Amino acid sequence: MLRFLALWHSIRFRLLLAILLFMLGLYFWMQHNVSNVLSNAAIAHAQATIRLTSEALNLAVTPHTTRSGLRGLSDYFQELLSDDGSGLVYLSLYDDRGALLVTTNKQIAAHPLVGQSLEQQVKDGLVHIVQPILILDASVGELHFGLSTLSFKESVQRIKQENLSVLLVGVFALGFFLFFTGMRFNRRLMQLMRASRALAQGDYRVPAPVQGKDELSLLAADFNAMAQSVADRVAALEESQSKFHELNTALEARVIERTWELELAMETLQETQFNLIQSEKLASLGALVAGVSHELNTPIGNALTVVTTCADKSATFSALLAAGTLRKSSLQRYVQDMQEAELLATRNLLKAADLIRSFKQVAIDQTSYQRRVFDLKTTLQEILLTIQPMLRQANVAVQLDVVKGIDVDSFPGPLGQIITNLINNALVHAFTKQDGGKIRISATQEEREWVVLTIADNGKGIVPEHLNKVFDPFFTTRLGQGGSGLGLHIVHNLVTGILGGQIRVFSGEARGTQFVLRLPLFAPVLKRVEG
């Protein structure tokens, strides 16, 4: 089967097969046409013979139609049958009532033959004819006779055989010519294939044969020109190979040198970026310290004022007691003043203690990145408490819409830095001091494993062309005006890195900005946490 498929894919095999099928088809087609022509000639000859024989017999039989002439007619019929050139096989005469008068074959006369088609009777070699006998255009009886076509059929068969022999010789002569022409074409094609195979293997010394000016010769000439061109190109390439090798060696050395320089530059860039991020974190912590310090001035100052007032009241009370002029009303006023001072001092010192405690927890979280379980709302309140001075100075109000009871096993330090950076980014870019603004922080628990934290403002928003760049490092719209371009980049790294969450931003010009954080309630376990 595989061998046949290989032959079938050969153009030469298919060409020879096509020639063979063409010759066979031509032979059978011409044989069919010759047979049809000779058959038609036989039928035409039979029709002409029937017509002539019928006319001759009608003229010969008419004088013998009387009763006295029937015996002479029988002898005449026998004479006609004895004539080999007439082709008659039998003769029978019937009167106008269908009675048999004279016959040369009683068996056929007793059983008249059923009529068949003329073509079939000619093929069988015997034609049966029924001819009316007319006298003055009146029928006086019928003449039945049989006409043999064997001699003509034999002649036709002989002619057919002679013609078919000539046809077969012609077809074989044509096939012989086509075969040898195909063999010559095949030989030249094989030579061309041998030259092409040698060229494919890298041998350019095998030329294709050029014989005459036919299509194969032109193809061979073009092939030889192509082979020579390829040989010239290969020689040129071999000559330049040594130079290319030297250039390639020098280029590799230069690439290695440049790669080392790029690696060094990349390490320097990464170190610089790390230092900038650390500086940004420390700057954020420094701003937190400054804000808390400013915030502590008020309760501690108030407490100091109360204590100073208490000291003055106590000195006055001691003087009255030493002079012996102390009255009941003075004692009552002194006790009342001490109680009020105690309430004021306690309230201010508790406020300062809350600030210090919140600052301490936030500072520890942001500097150590320790993992712990915490209530989300409580942690957010502590973060907002530490940045209240910054919010009051910017005239921005923060609304916290988070329910208690959302326990998170994660890193509160990175979360605090994220909230601080997002709020600071809104204060710098979204609002002006004259306009004021609002920031809303909300959280919803999604299933049992995730919490969605949303920080939205009603500021001026982000233009569409900047929306896809806000998380890129060093991208800022306030370059040279205090913007470093690292705030949101740090936010993105913390959310997607240590917290194992996702962050998206939605905004439009004059429509505010919304950051949506999707955080796991159980942060991924880290092997090593950078503080």
C-alpha cells in the first residue's frame, strides 16, 4: 500500500497511467463507432435488398396467380432458391383469404414466424418479409419469403476486423511513440532531479542537462544559473565567516561587559528605590510623630495649667490657715476648686494617655510589621486618632463606617501605613484648604475569608490618562512640589505583597476617587517580613 502511494505521488507514474487510460479509451471508443457504422450499413443494405427483391418477386409472381399457373410457380420458386446469388431461403404464397397456395418450406408455412425488429433479424442472419401481391392496385394475396443476410454479415464482420486491426496498430503505434517520448522526458527529468538533490546536499558541481530549447532545457538552464549563484554566495559567506567570528567574539565580550554594567546599575537602582521607600516610611512616621506631639500639647498644657492653678490655690489656702483667718466659706471654695481641677486634669491626662497609647501601638506596628489578631474597627480608630492633627489642618472630615466584630489575623502596621498614605494622597491631590472635603472609610465582610475595605473621597478625581499609572513608582503630578511618586506604589506593594490582597482604583474628573481593597481575613504566612 505504501509503495502504491509512493508511485501515485510521482508525476511520471500518473502521466504514464493517463496515457494508458487515454489509449484504451480511444481504442474502445473507435471500436464502438466502427461497429455502429457497420451495423447501420448492414440495416440500410438489408432494407434496399428487401425493396428490390419484393418488387422483382411481385412482378414474377403476378402472371402465375391463376390456378393453372400454380404448378409452374412452384417450379419457379425452386429455381429462385437454387440461385445462390438471390439470398432467398424460403418462399410461400397465400391467397387473399390467407389460404396457403404454394410453399418451399411447409414447416415455416404451417407456423408463420412472428415478426421481430429488422435490426435483430439482420443480426440473426435471416430477414422475414410479408409482401402483398397487387394487381391493378388490388391485393390478391400475400407472398412470404425469407432473405439471408449471412453473406453480407460475413463481409461486414471481415471489414470490421480489418478496420479494428488497422485501428489497433495505429493505437499501438501512438502508444509506442508516447511511451518513448515519455521515457525521454523521464530520463531528462531524472537528471534534473539528480542535480537538484545534489544542490540540496551542498554539491554545486552536478549540472542539469540542457538539450535543445524546450521548456525542460530552459528550466535546466535557469537551475544551473541558480546553482552557480548559490555557490558564489556560499563562497562569499565562507570568506566572511572568519571576519564574522572575530566580530561576534568582540560583540560577545562587549555584551558581557554591558550586561555587568546593567546589573550593577540595576542593583544600585533597586537599592536607591529601597532607600527611598524606607525614607518615605520614615517620613510618614516622622509626620505622625509631629502630629501627635502637636496634638499632645493641648491636653498636657491644659493639665499643666490646672496643676499650676492648684498650686496657687494651695499657697493661698496655707497662708489663710497660718494666719488663723481661715473661714468655712474659704475652705468650701478651696475644696470645690480642687475637685474641678482634679476633673480637668484627669480628663486632659486621659486624653493624652489615649493619644500616647494609640501612637505607641501604631508606631510599633509600622516599624516592626508584627502579625497579630486585631479588631478592624478598633485599629482603624487608632490610626485615625494619630492623624487627626493633619486632618484638622487640611479641613477634611473622615467618616468611619465599619462595624465591630471583624477580626483580622494580619499585619496592622502595613494596614496603618496603607490608610495613612491613601488619606495623605487625598489631602495632597484631591482637596484644597478652602474647599474642605470628606473621606469615607467603609468595610464589608465578604463570605468568611475576605473583607472589602473602601476609602472614598469627594475630591476633584483623577483624569483618565493618569488612572492606569497611579501605582507606578515615581509617578506624580506634583513633581517638585513635595510629591515623591512612591505613596501609592508603597500601598500597592503592601496590599498585594505582605497582606496578600488586591487593590483597584475608580475615579473620574470632578467625581472623586475610590480605592477598593480586597483583603484576606487570614493573611498569607510569610517566611521573612521586612520591617
